[in-house]
Amino acid sequence: MSLMIKQQLRIALLLFLILLIVSCRPDSQNDEMRGRITVWHSWPEENAVVLEKALEQFEEIHPGVRIVSVALPEDRILDEFKNSGNDGLGPALLIGNDSWIGELVNAGLIRSLNPEDSTLPLFNARNRGLTQYQDQIYGMPLSLMPNALYYNKNLVTDPPETLDDLLQEAAAGNQVAFVPRFEKAYWGIQAFGEGLFDADDHFTLAESGFAEWLTWLDVAQGSPGVILNIDDDSLLELFTSGQNCLLCRRS
């Protein structure tokens, strides 16, 4: 996905989420939106430009609404939000990590969204799974970091479709590289099974694919043309310089 498409998608999702927040107000019967919305985020400056553009577009569509964005350091934003929430203050909208949802719900600091029928199609099963807690929706995903297989189109005509195909590419001389650390290589578990946790966050080792993934890793470690390195940046540098043909990493 190109950078431009990613930015356009993120802007569209931001506009939708702000509209949803405003429409959930008790006085939403009034067609003319008015009021002030404060948004907290920890995006770096280059990404914050996208956010500001989305907010400006929303204000153009709804001139009665004033949106103020506040940037906070990534390592402080969650604590700042909890402290301000306990004091009865804080923003109307928080852009953060989906892993915070359970903690914030249990602390009574965020409330669920109630999408209207017209917007329900945007909350597909994948979206609900990311921002749902105790059968309630608490947000809208703005960005994802899926794992992807990058390949050098000058050296690889048809990218491999399976993990066994990946080893065959390596054996044929097209070097394959990835980080074998657990958190970086979790994608492999899901390639063989459902993952270590089910939809209810119950640990499910038997059907997870974990054992199969370890077996495949053992084979890959001894296979020619496979480079395993815990330094993700070094592998990326090797790939961009043309020394690796295929690279598995987060996008």
C-alpha cells in the first residue's frame, strides 16, 4: 500500500470516528453540530500532519465544531489520560493502543460506542475484534501493522505463497530473512493455527499452531539461504541494498 493511500485511508477513518463521537452526544437530534472536541495523540510530527489535515476537513464540513489536538509523548500519554480522567478532565477522543482498552474500561474512563445502522458495515468482524471488549465497541482502528513478505521484483518473479515455498526460494539462491524473536515472529504461529489466544482471550496451546511453527523454525534454521537475525533494522538494510531477496517483517 502506497504512503498516499495509507494517508487517505487514515484521514477517512479519522473523519468517520470524529463524526461518530459527535453523533453519540445526548443532543445529537440537533442536525447542526456545535461544540469543542479535544483529541490527544502521540503521533510523531510527520504523522500528525495527516491528523491535522483530517481535523481541518471535519471543521470545514461542520463549521460549528472546534477541534483541538494535543500531542503528548508516547511514554506518558496513557498515564496522563488516566490521571486527567480520574480528575474529571481529559480529552473527548484518545488515539492510542488497542491494548489499553480493557484497563480503561475497567477504570471507568472510556465509554462504548453505539454505531448507527448506517455505519455498522464499517465495523466488520476484524475491526470489532481489535476494539471490542466485553461485547462492546470502544473505538475504530486507524492504522494496522500487518506482517508482510517483501520481495525483490528484479530477482523474484512469483512470490512464495506458503512457508514451504519460502524455503524452496531460499534453497534456489534467493535469500530469505526474518527476525526469529517471539514477538516479531508471532505471524508464523498464526500461519499454522488460530494463535495462542481465542476470541475470549483464553490460552489455547493445542490448536494454536505453536508446535508446528517451532518445528518449521528448526528446519529453517538449518536450511541454506535463510538468514535469522534479531536485528530487524540490519535485515531491512540488507534487503534495501539488494543483498536479501525476501524479507518477512511488519509493514
